[in-house]
Amino acid sequence: MSKTQPKKETGNTDLIKEVKNLAKSERNLETELAREIRLLSVEIKNIKSMEVIKVFRHPWKFLWFSFLKGIMVGFGSVLGATVFLSIFVYLLAQISLVPFVGDFVESVMNEIETGAPTKTQSDGPGGLFEQYQQAKNDLGNNS
């Protein structure tokens, strides 16, 4: 029996060392968790003090900022659409192979530049509808 007892004592000391290591790692985890919780609470305090959060607490400020945001979005949309359409009309004006599109875009460009309407395309000979029919007939005869 004396031979087995030293083995139990070494087994017990190994077990005690393992328990101590586990306790130490658990304490390290707890201190790390406490540090993270402190950092999180500081960040939450910073967020609460932000102006954006304060605006949500006051309905009139919220309405005012929403109104300003709406104006800015509307202005940006109009400005973007203007730039896009001007580029689109310019590119259409460059198409000279298609008489229907080229003449229509040319009349629109003239109307924009002069500010006064030109001869309406539906009136008289050479109007928009007649040009379309002529182009359609020309394409049909060539096939």
C-alpha cells in the first residue's frame, strides 16, 4: 500500500495544480469581462450625450431636422436628374443616323436654348408623325 499512496499524492498534487490553473484563468476572464463592461458603459454614456440622440427627445427639433433633410434630398434629386437628363439629351443629339430621334432632339434643344417653342412637330408637312411614317416606309422598302 505504501507504493500506491505516493501515486495518489502525485495525482492529488496534479489535480490541485489543475484546479489552481483553472481558478487563475477564471479570475483572468472575470477581470477581462469587468474591463469590457466598464468600456461598454463609457461608450453608452458617450452615445447618450450625442446631439442626434438629444434631437429625438425633442419633437420640434426632430421635425425641424426632418424638414431640412427632406429639402436636401429633394434638391439633390432634382440636381441629379438635371445632370443625368442633360447628358442623356446631349447623347441623343449626337445620334444623326436616326432622323426621327435626331430631329426631335434638335427641336427640343432649340426650344431649350431659345426659350420659345419652335414649330410644333405635329403641324403641317414634315411634322414628327410624318417623319416617323416616312422613316418607317423607307425602312420597309429597303428590306
